[in-house]
Amino acid sequence: MIDWLAWGYFGIFLLMVLENVIPPVPSEVIMGVAGIAAAQGRFDFVALVAVGTFGCIIGNLFWFEIGRRYGHERLRPFVERWGRWLTLEWHDIERMHQFFQRWGGITVFIFRFMPIGRTVISIPAGLMRMPFWTFVLYTTGGSIVWNAILVGVGYWLGTSFDTIDHWIAPIVTGIVVLLAIAYLWRVLTWKRRA
């Protein structure tokens, strides 16, 4: 097994905090391998989900707080300068603000299941000044479901890291490739409003 498993629950917590602060650290591997270790009797399933979820919340609060302190109002010069590459105009930011006021909670919940989105969503939630406890509630709910799935898959496979990597890595890679293609298409076809 990987050395970080020797750190126990604290190691899982720390890696899940990092996964949400530094997106390339993959929760699929962290919680999947921990699930395999749980199947071997090294961890408790419920405790793993709880510790992983707590790490997700703390990590997401880092970006949420940065966004909240900055605020969407201060984005205007940035959007006006880099809007072409962001495929955004100020009108889009205003619409996003209205959207977050109405659907922000469920959006945060859904983004918890997306490879890069689960970290990135914390920034607009903070920028749009989503209420703190609303953000924590929906982040917690989404994280519990996602971590339970990952630990469950690892527990079910229960034998080797190679097996879980065989199933999850292609799915994650496919999603990232599709997101990159969608972004390139949007940049190439985007036109500023008259």
C-alpha cells in the first residue's frame, strides 16, 4: 500500500484538504485506495467517509473565503480585459449572480461530483456571496455522497489499486478531455455582444 495510509485518518483528512485546495490531487485515488484498505480491515467505512467529508469542507472553505473577500463587484476590470479568453462579459457575471442567489446551493451540491468543478465551484460561490451556512450545508451533502461512492467502490473492489484505477481513471480522463474540448469550442465560436 501507499505510505500515506500509515498516517491513518489524519492522513486521509490532510489529503482531502489538499485535494480541494490543489485540484490535481485526485480524491478518486485517495478515497478509493482508502476504501480498499477498509475492506482489508485497516479503516472503518463510516469514519472514512466522515473524515474525507470534513477534509472536503475545510479545503473548499479556503477558496470560498478568497472569493467572498474579493467579491464579484471587483471582477469587472478583469472581465473586461480577459473576457475573450473567459468567454464572459459583465452581463454574464450579473446573470451568474442572479443564478447563484436562486440556485447556488444545488449548483454547489452537483459540482461536488465533477473532477475539477468540485474545487472551482467554491470560488464563484464566494464571489457571489453565498451565505456561509448554505455553502457548508450543500458542500457537506455533496461530499458525503461522493466520498461514500468512492469508498464504496474501493471497498467493493477490495483487492488492488490497479483495479480501481482501471475503472475510474478513464472516466475522469474522459470528462477532463470533454471539458477541454467544450472550452476550446466556446473560445473559437464566442462573440462579444453588440
